[in-house]
Amino acid sequence: MAMFQIQLETKRPKVDVLIASLEAWHIISTRTRNCLGRLDRADDPASTVTGTPIEKMRLSHLSRCEQADIFRLPNLDRVCYCEIAAVMDRYGWHFHDRWTGKPQSPALELLGPSLARYLERISLAAAARGERFALGEAMLRLYDEGLSGPEIGKRFGITGAAAHAAIQKTRRTMDIRSRLPLAAAPPSF
């Protein structure tokens, strides 16, 4: 029976997505991405992704980690872990035991009965990021029409500098999205 489960595990299709793409498409938060960037630490013997900067880090790199490796990251809380675990599950990846190399149980199982609460929090946060991005797109359209930063700021009740910052952030995100389209999740069985 255990052999059958392992075979199912290895045959499940996987999609190897860049972490930067997940952030650009508001699947994970900037905080989660920044925490994962700490996995590339040459001075840390426990780092399993040393030599892979966050700009090139993929889910396959995370799959070499143990769940404990993720939890030990500075500033990573359970909500960030839930984002990571949900993405790993969505794209068919599991964390692996460092010593045996065997896949660990699905990452979301670790959250137990509080899972629903964390999933709700990450979906609300993703929706808020999407709304901020939509505002940035509206500001960018106005800017492209010839309005200045202070004029745009007045329309949105913010300073011209804040409008300019939102426009710049939206442009960066749109640039990343154009270079890194979000991969579709593999079909589930």
C-alpha cells in the first residue's frame, strides 16, 4: 500500500513556477517572497537552495526543503507558510525529508484545524493586493493620458508622490507579468 502511494505521488504532474511570478500575480505576498529569499544563505549549512537567488528560485527549489526549514525563516508567520503550502499543493510539489529524500505529508496538513482561517486570510490579502493593483492601473491610465502626479493624487485623495509611487510599482509589476506569465495549475486526478 505504501509503495502504491509513493508511485501516485511521483506521477502527479508538477509545474515549476518562479517565486517572482507568484508574487507579481498576487498569489503570494511580498513578505512571503522576501522570507523565501533568506533561503539562499551560503553561511547556513541547513540551506538547501544555496546559490539560487530569489529572482531565480522556483517551487522545485522549495521542494528540497523540509517544512521545518521554512518555519525557521525570519519574519515568516503561519499566514506566509499557508501561502507557500497552498502554492506547493496547487502546483503538485511537496517538501522533502532532508535525510531520506522522501516527500513529507502535504504542507497544508501541518496547519490542522486552523487551516480554514488561514486560507481565508490569504484570500482576503490577495484580494486587497489585487484592488491596490487595479487602483495603480487606473492611475497609470490617467498618467498616460497626460495628467500629472499631483492631479492624479487629488482624484484619489493621496499625495502626488504617493500617486507617482503607485504608478511606478504598477509599471514594474506589469513588466514582470509580461515576462513571467502565471503557469496554469496541473490537472488534478
